Amino acid sequence: MSDSRIDLVKDGEIARVSIDRPEEGNLMSAAMIAELTRLLNEAGRDPVLKAVVLTGTGDDFCVGREPGAGGGGRTALEMREGLTGPILGLYAAVRGAEIPVVASVQGRAAGFGCATAAVCDITIAADDALFSLPEMTHDLPPTLAMCAHIDRTMPKAIAWLVYSTGTVDADTARTLGFVSNVVPAAALRDETEALLATLTARRRDALITCKQFLSNARLMETDKAADYAGNLLSVILSSR
């Protein structure tokens, strides 16, 4: 366990990363964000691993970021270096990981916690999970959280979450696109382990190729995406 209260355990071909601040709903400090980013960057490129799973200890996944965490600078450059840069770096670590990053979400996922759950490649949510982007209650435009959602969630749904500051349940979050699957709360651990077992049964190069296509093809025109799909599959088949 590190001082930042982010824990990583390598379990065979799985990296298990947990946020361990349950008494405060896994509220994230600047040090915790930095540590989580570091661990995701390392695990995401570890040639032994096939999946990373991110969990929160206790009743909640993550209720957000500490007020002012990393944002003590007064100039725009200082704010960028101390606050926005590290948060965007975390999202980049998830997107840049070669292998799938799975979020297993229970209880509240608010603000930064909602964005982190959304940016993961696969998000499994307990049926008691609640998601929100409440920053506008303080007139703080949550552009960083919106960035995490931008290719995961329907644009009008992002707008509703931001402007209404409302809370949605897990089934609604799945409908909106940023939750992959909803399971009974009592079965969250078992369902997460079942998915991880399925992932680790696959070849690592196949997992990497699927993530590459999902990450890049959405930005392409249809014919370019088709060509890209053919090239990726041809490389995989020719290497076996």
C-alpha cells in the first residue's frame, strides 16, 4: 500500500488497482491521481498483463476529487501543470494502455469518479451504482470530465448530466453509453471476475488489436475504417 492510498496487486495476467479511501468515499487527492496515473501507465504496457481492473474500496467507487486538489497555482500555466494536466494524464493513461482497462463500480461515482468510470474501456456497474457530474452546482464547467465522456456517452446525455447536475442510475448510464453492463450488487465481484477470466483466456495480441480498432476507427470515414480493420486482422492472422 502506498502513502497515496492507491494499491496495485499483480495477479497472474491481471493488474488489480484499487482506490482505498473508503471512509471518505474514495475522494481523490492530487497525490492519489498522480499515483493512479503512474500505475496505469506501467500496467498498461506490461507485456505479461492482459487486463487492468480498477475498483473502489467500501461502499462507493469514487465521489470525486478533493476541492482544490492540485489547483493551488494562480496563473493559467500553474493551473494546467497542477490540476488539469494530471487529470488529463490519467484519462490518457487509460486510453493509452495497450490492454483493456475495466472499471468495477459500486455506489456513488461522482464528478472525477464518474469520468474515470466512463473513460475505462469496459465499465461493469452494480445495480445500486449512481453517476453524476455535479460541478456546475459551483459554476465550475466540468470540461475535463466531459473530455472523458466525449467518445463514450451521447452528446445530449453529457449535456444533461452537466447542466442538470442530476444523478442517473446504472441502467440509465448503460442506456447513455458509458456503462457496459449492469449486474446485481451482490454479484458485482463475481461478474467482474468472470469477465477478467474471459479476457485472460484470450491472446494478448488479439486484445490489443480490438482496443486499437475501437480507439481509432471511430475517427475514420467508413471506407477508411474498413481498410484499417482489414489491415489489423491481416497482421494478426499472418503472425500465427
